[in-house]
Amino acid sequence: MSDSATAFAEEIKTLGEKIVGLTLKQAKELSDYLKEVHGIEAAAGGAVVMAAPADGGGAAAAPAVQTEFDVVMTSFGDKKLDVVKVVKNLTGLSLMDAKKLVEGVPAKIKEQVSKEDAEKIKGELTEAGATVELK
């Protein structure tokens, strides 16, 4: 923060600190609550889109941006062996464990990875014939 003369009300500081301290799960729940109950949701680029408040006012916070993703395979397609090989390489599992994971779709292949890593993993699995979602 700068040394400017901007002063914030104690209530705003407290609310801000609470929002900053949220876990990813809590931030997602807050985002869902704001969207469903108050019609407030993040737009592309992180801007906040708000419906007119029914009560004539109130503070609203932008939902947290998701930074960690789970890579979930929903189908192994018709090239199961190729997908098993990719899963084995990505996870370090034995061939048998990778096969069990693939056959148990939907299956989390990786958890809490960066968007860049998740997209890379998704690309490798998709190229092998799998159907993958990032959550």
C-alpha cells in the first residue's frame, strides 16, 4: 500500500482481511453464494457483474480467481492402452495401477495443479484419445 491519505473504514478493512484469508473452497462457495443469491458474478477479465441490489446497497466482493485445478478424465475413448501409458507416465503409477485408474473413470489424474500444467496434461490425455475436464 502507498502512503496516500486514503482511509478505509474499520468494517471494510475487516471484511477485506476475511476475504483475503479464505481457502480456495471457501472462495468458491462465496462465489456461488454471490451468484445464486445476489446475482453477482465474475465476468471475463475478472471484472464484477452485478445486478441492482434489492435492498438499495451493500458491499460486494469479487469472487476469487481459481489458480489450482484438478484434471479429471471422464472417458478413456477407444485407445485405452495409449491412455493407460500416458496416465502411467504422468502419475508415476505402475502399469496395473494406471490401468485401474483409467478403467475407474471418472478419475482424478492430477490434483491442485496450475492452469498451465493442467492444460498440458489435458492435451496429452486428449491426444491419446481420452476425454478430460478441468475442475
